[in-house]
Amino acid sequence: MSSTTTVTVPEVALKHGNARPMPAIGMGTANFPVVHDTIRDAVLAAAELGFRHFDTASMYGTEPPLGDALAEALRRGLVASREEVFVTTKLWCTQCQPHLVLPSLRQSLQNLQLEYVDLYLIHWPVSLKPGPKVFPAKREDAVPFDFEGVWREMEECHRLGLAKAIGVSNFTTTHLDKIMATATVPPAVNQVEMNPVWQQRKLREYCAEKGIHVTAYSPLGGQNWSGEGNAVMDSEVLAEIAKARGKSLAQVALRWIYEQGVTPIVKSFSKERLKQNLEIFDWELTDDDLLKVSQLAQKKMVTAAGFFSSEGEFNSVDLADMEIVEA
Ligand SMILES: NC(=O)c1ccc[n+]([C@@H]2O[C@H](COP(=O)([O-])OP(=O)(O)OC[C@H]3O[C@@H](n4cnc5c(N)ncnc54)[C@H](OP(=O)(O)O)[C@@H]3O)[C@@H](O)[C@H]2O)c1
């Protein structure tokens, strides 16, 4: 358990790799456009409140402000040592080629001012031609994903001690099968969209069998990534549960994820909401609450189709092979 002045955050032991235990809630840093000082200050506020688990990616452009904030938190004594924090970053699709994996992690470590990350993830089961990071991606830039070669290099990052644990993100059971067929060090984590309106039951069952810990991005429904609003924060059922428990709707969503054995990665840059998001460990949902959540209509916000521009053609790959919606 990591102790703070305000909250004691439980930790989860990962089954693969040799990372320190993962604090059971993480702070997300994806936010566009990137405003360096805003992100650095938000991470400092989070560290002061008790967050010890931070999520970034080379794609987000938030490695440099996160690195600055962690260095400052250590200088100020908000965090006692590097070992006290758990930092995740991710390999972007334009670097999903065996020879680019290790140089990409080295660049991320430089951005973060760290000697190692606790967790390095393949961001998407999508490989794009090397080049600038563009979103949405061009269809003609998608190339076949060399799962065996890329995972071998992820294992090399781990062997060198640059990533204490390695894993994947947005992988379905089909993608995971391809990694499991070749892995010497299995993925420790699969980070996927998960919240009360996208519960990922099939994927979670598979991951539990293989000892892969699931972390949940967009636990509050995200930042309107799909342009279709937010089915979590607008849920009347969740609002009713929140009222009955004397908690906020966001806390109900985060608590529900935690009770499923999954670690929420939640983004807030507001001190008040960061504090609220940490206060989910000393109360419980009732059986009736859990039943109501289990009956919510399901709706996924992030899809492979939404990742690509609607124009152009796929040359050498099928969109279906990259789809992140579990059948
Ligand atoms: N692996 C992937 O492909 C992937 C994809 C998406 C995200 N992620 C990671 O997961 C993190 C979280 O996901 P996300 O950013 O999509 O969405 P999220 O955490 O579900 O939602 C973030 C939004 O909720 C608001 N919020 C936070 N706490 C709140 C509270 N207590 N009450 C009301 N509103 C609250 C935030 O606004 P304020 O800042 O104003 O509080 C922000 O607009 C990202 O930052 C990123 O690190 C990974």
C-alpha cells in the first residue's frame, strides 16, 4: 500500500515482468492541444494528493511535461524516490517495426528524464509507415503488423531493464493470441477502453486466464473522442446510484471498475476532481448497484475505423484485422 496524507491507494502485483506493484488508480495525461505547464502543474497537484501512477504515450506529446513534473516532485520531496512512482508510456504505430522499438523507448526515456519505465505498451495493434505522427491516420499508411518481431524487441527492452514490464493496448483476444504464441515474457497488461457502458467481459475473462492485468482507459467515457457525447457521464442509472451512495457519478464509475479487478486510468487536470477520483477505496457498491450496472446498454466509443481518415484505401492490410471491438 502506498500511504499519503489523504488516501491510501491499494496496489496490484503484476504477474509478468518485474515491475513494482501498480497503484490501483492511474492519472491519464492525454489532452490536446498539449500545454506543457498545465500538464506539469496537474501532475504536481496529483502527486501532492497521492497519485503515484501516471500514464503517457509518445503519441500524446505529454512525456516531457510529465518528466518535468516528476523531477520537480522529487526535488520538492512530494515523492520520496523514483521507485515510489509507476510510469507507463507507449510505442506509437509509426514505430511498430522491430528495428524502431528500442530507439523509440530510448527517446521516450529521454523525454521523461527517466532511466526506465515501469510499463511499456504497444499502443495499438496497428503498424503505420514510419513518419510523422498524424491523427487520424492515412489508410494507405497501414502496413502488416509483425507481431513476432515487435514483441521480440519489446522483450529486449525488458531484458535491458529499460521497461520493468511490457504489455499492449487496444488488443482484442485475437491480437493477444498472436502475442501469446510467440512470447517468452507474456504481456503484463492490456490497456483498453473500459467503463460501465463498455464492460469488455470476454476480454477480461481471457486476460484473467492468461495472467494479464487489465487497465481501463476512458473510465468516465473519455473526452468525447468519437464526437458522440458521453454515455457514462450522462447515464441516469449511474446518477441514481451516485445519489444513493452520496458519491459523484465519476466515483461510482471508477469504483465499479476497481471492483472488477481492473485499474482505472483517469484524466483530470482539476485539483478538486483529482482528489475526488482518489476517494474510491473506502466504500463499496451494493449487490443491487452491481446488478444495475451489469444491465446497462453497451456502447464502444473508440474503434479502429475512427482511428483512420475516411478517405483513401488500405493497400496491404484489412481494417477488420486491426479492429479493437471484441466480437
Ligand atoms: N491506450 C489508449 O489508446 C488510450 C486511449 C485514450 C486514453 N488513454 C489514457 O487514458 C486516460 C484517461 O482516458 P480519457 O482521457 O479518454 O478519459 P476519462 O479519464 O474517462 O475522462 C476524462 C474527462 O473526464 C473529466 N473528469 C475527470 N474526473 C472527473 C470527475 N471526477 N468528475 C467529472 N468529470 C471528470 C476530465 O475533465 P477535467 O480534466 O476538467 O477534470 C476529462 O474531460 C488518458 O488521459 C490516457 O492517458 C489511453
